[in-house]
Amino acid sequence: MSAIRYRPLWFAGAGLICVWLLAWGGYTFSQSRKVTAQKVADYLRNTDLQKLSRDERARALRQLARQMNALPIDERRRARLAGAWDRWFQEMTEMEKAEFIDATLPSGFKQMLQSFQQLPEEKRRRAVQETIRELQRARAGIEREEPELISRSGQTNRPPELSEELQQRVVTLGLKSIYSESSAQTKAELAPMLEEMQRLMESGRLFRPGRR
């Protein structure tokens, strides 16, 4: 008699356990599918374009573009700073570089180029310098807080964020002119700085009074 009385409670408890297991399974599955900077860095490190056929290379590049486009802005920056991009771009053809860069342009990118083009030269210089400082701070933070992300990507001795020569050309000619006339390789070199500058412009932090 007592077993019959408590049967609804057993069913209710079993139902709650099933609901919890389903929710946990769904969360675990969604997390496994979620793109992160670490996953992009791992993909860059573990995929060798030179060993792929033409069709496989195209699929690999489309997959990388999808991953980059799925990242939120802060994770995208981490992926740019920590991923083994130099090796990939060295192995890519000019056409592959151009197609990949076009496929991964963030929204509002062209408006940012136009806004920068309209700035006087001194403000352009300040914008470039502040953007590079911000990238350096971000890289230092990753190296300090997540050294395994840098070491696993093989990017322990990266070159400066942007060469002095290219910095001067950007200040003098403007981003729109430089970007429209540059090779795919130069666009690849500019990409981290341009994305960071856009982030700072959209947040209103780039020309905030008192920033150094």
C-alpha cells in the first residue's frame, strides 16, 4: 500500500532526473560545438595546408573562416594574437589569402576605413599608436594569464604588431587608400590592427580624453 502511495513521487523524481540529464547533455553538446580562440588556435596548429589537396585546402579555409566569423569580438582578438597565422599565410596562395580576408571582414569594416580616412594626419597617428598599444596590452595579458595558449600555437616570438614603415604609410595615406591598393599579404598584416581599431572606435575609447 505504501509503495502505491509513493509511486507518483518516484515518477516525479525520475522525471526530474531525466530533465536534468537532458539539460546537462544539451549544455555539454552546445559547449562542445562552441567556437573559441583556443579551438581556432588548435585548428591552425593541427592543419597543414601543404599536405592537403586543392579541394581539401578550400574546405579547410572555409572552415577557418566560419570559425573566425562565429567568434565574439574579444575571442576573435585572442585568436588573432595567439593563432599560428604566419605559417598559414606563408602557405596560402595570393588568391586564397584575398578570399579568406574578404570572407572574414567584420561588419562595419568599410565604414571604419572611411572614418579613419577623414581624420587629420595627427589624429591618424594617435589612432594607430593607441591601437598598437592596446594590442600589445592584450598580447601581454594573454602571455601572462594564458601562456599555454601562446606556447601551444607556436607563436612565442612574434614580430611587432605592425612594422614602422607600414605604420607611417597608414598615417600618411590613410587606411582606405592603403587597404584598397595593398597586396593580400599586407592586408593580412594589417588585419589585427584594423579589427582592434574598429573595436576601439565603436566603443568610443579611441579618442577618449585622457587616454595615453
